[in-house]
Amino acid sequence: MKRHRALKMIGIGILVIALFFALGFVVMALWNWLMPPIFGLHTITYWQAYGLLILSKILFGGLRGGGGRCGKGRYDYRAERWEKMTPEEREKFRQSIRGRWCGEPAAGPGAEGQV
């Protein structure tokens, strides 16, 4: 059983390394295919493509690890808020979500004339 687990971990490691190299290749290929003809920019090397990935992560993804918009802090806040709601408030909330996502009329104050 231990041998099977070790082989599985080695396989996952090889897959991660392969995906790492494939990602750089995909970015390089897309840049070199699109950017020179469209904007007249120079082609880039494999490692420059990885530099672009890191730069875009810093500029657009921030330096914090994972999370993003649905990060743990926001989720905990929503869960805590849900727990504090009364059953009537929860039902009102459900109705408003149905109105937004399912096209049903929204419930709540001032929503009588809405369709």
C-alpha cells in the first residue's frame, strides 16, 4: 500500500512539473502568435513568458496567496451573518436571490410593482 501511495505522489509530481512547463509554452506561443502581428511587438522567449505570468499575478492577482474574491475572510463574514438572521430574514434573502438569479419578482419593501 505504501508503494502504491509513493508511486501516486511521484506521478502527481511529474504532472505538476509538466503543467508548469506547458503553461509557459502556452503563454509564449499565444504571445508570439498574436502580439507581433497585431501590435508590432517583438516575440518573447519561454522564460520571458514566465516573467509575464509572474508580473500579471503581481499586478492583477495581488501578492496574497489564493482566496481572491471568495477568500476565507469574506466567507466567514457571510456565514456569521447568515447565522444571525431570523428564519423570516433568511426567507426574505432567499426570495431576493431567486429574483436576481431565476428571473422571479423580488420580495421585500418596494418590490410590489416589480416584474
